[in-house]
Amino acid sequence: MKRLGLGLLGLALLAWLALWPLWASGYRVRFMLELFMWVALAQSWNLISGLTGYVSFGHVAFYGTGAYTAGILILRADWPWPLAVLAGGVTAPILALLIGYPCLRLKGPYFAIAMLGLNEVMRVVVSYFDGLTGGGLGLSLPTLHASVPVYYAMGATALGATILAFAIITSRFGLRLMSIREDEVAAEAMGIDTSRYKLYAFLLSAVAPGIAGGLFARDQGYIEPISVFPLLTTITMIVMCLFGGKGTIFGPVLGAVLLSVFQELVWARFLYVHQVLFGVIIVAVVLFMPKGILGVLQERYRLPRTI
């Protein structure tokens, strides 16, 4: 009965979100679109860092790769934007495959530094090939008033990332990833091919950022290296995941919703100090809630560890 109630509540929420553009203002549609983007990004970071413990500081590289893939295909090859966006969801995992095998052999902070370097490398690469990417001047895409279609596409991306997280965390694959997080040496001793499972998680974690980046490019109509490869984007998705609860299904969603609303309210009222307040939240989460909100609730009310 409890599951039925939760299912009906979820369906009601999906129906409400689907009907949102029919009565909401353009500003509110835009806010929800960006919220969906943060849910997708936080969930993607959770798949690799929350489950395996390999902290990625360069996940925005997949986001930027998807953005430039879609932008180039729309502008240079005249592809329809939905296909170009899906192509971004393909090229990002390809990049993850190319760099995942060597980088995932690194441990602890070395992996984090390597991923941070990947982000800078990608930014320099797209700046260098100006004939294709527009270099520092960026790419201006044809004008398209498609905020509502992009809203639904971004919502589907966020939903898909959450469903993927649910499927992984509640499976044997997820248990193997979490065993790697707890003790990789012990996981190997139990016969788990840790290199293979880490690579699978890494590839899956790159899909949603690639699609989200492509949707961002189509929605904004203009992209340039600094706007799609900022370190702040990676930091934000990390904080959202940690705030809600890493390694859980709904922790990234909760963190994305609460921090997005907080940023919007604070930015509107305290224009010059909102980043300072956001930084205070980061410090508070690390010091006082290392397991996130869901982690605290799980300990206090004995909720399932994977919720």
C-alpha cells in the first residue's frame, strides 16, 4: 500500500511537471529547465564518484563536449537539434572511454587532479581549432524559439539519469561499485574485476552530461569555451550531490532542488554575496553533514540505504 501511494505521488508530480509550461511564466519555465539540468548533472557525478569513491573534478568536460558536438552538428552539418543533442550523448562517453582506462588506474587525489586537467585540456582544444569550433569567439547557433521542447527534453534527461541511478544502485552492479568504494583491495580479493566495473560506471556517468550540454547549446544559442567548461559547474554538481546524499538514488535530486531554489532566492535578494553564502554551504556540508541530508535521515529514521 505504501509503494502504491508513493507511485501515485510520483505520477502526480510527473503530470504536474509536464503541464508546468502551460501556465507558468517564461522565467519559471527557464528555472525548471535549469533545475532539470542540475539534477541530471548531479546524478551523473553520483554514478562514478558517489558509488565508487573516485572523485571527479572534471565531469564538466563531458558537458562541454556534448555542447560543442551539438553546436557543430547544428551549425556546420545542418542536423536537426534533437539528433545533434543525442550525438552529444554519444561523443561524451567516447571521450570517457578514451581517458577512462588510463585515468581510472590512478588512486585518490591523483584521479581527481587528472580529471581536473582533462577539463582544461578540452577547453584549450576547442579554443585552438577555431575553424571548427569558433575558438575563443565561440559558436552562434541559428535562432530557435524552442524553450518548451528543450524543457521537456531536459526533463526527460533528468528522469532518465534518475532511473539509471535507481537501476544501478538496486542491482548487483551497484553493489560491486559500492564494494569498490568501501575497500577496493578487498573487492579485488573477492573476485570483482574492479577496472572493468569502474570503467562501466565512468562511461554511464558521461551520457547525461553530454546530452545536457547539447540541450544547453541549443537553448542558449551561443557557446564558447569559458561558458561550457567552467570548474564552477563541476563544483556545483558535486555540492548538490553531497548535500542531498552521495551514493543514494534521490540524494542528488534533493540536493539539486534545495540548492537551486536557495541560489535563486539568494541571488535575487543578495546580488553581491550569493556566492559567499553558497561557499558557506559547501563548508558546512563537508564539516557537519558528510553523508548529506538523506544520510542523516537514514541514520535517524532507519531508512533504506539506497533510497
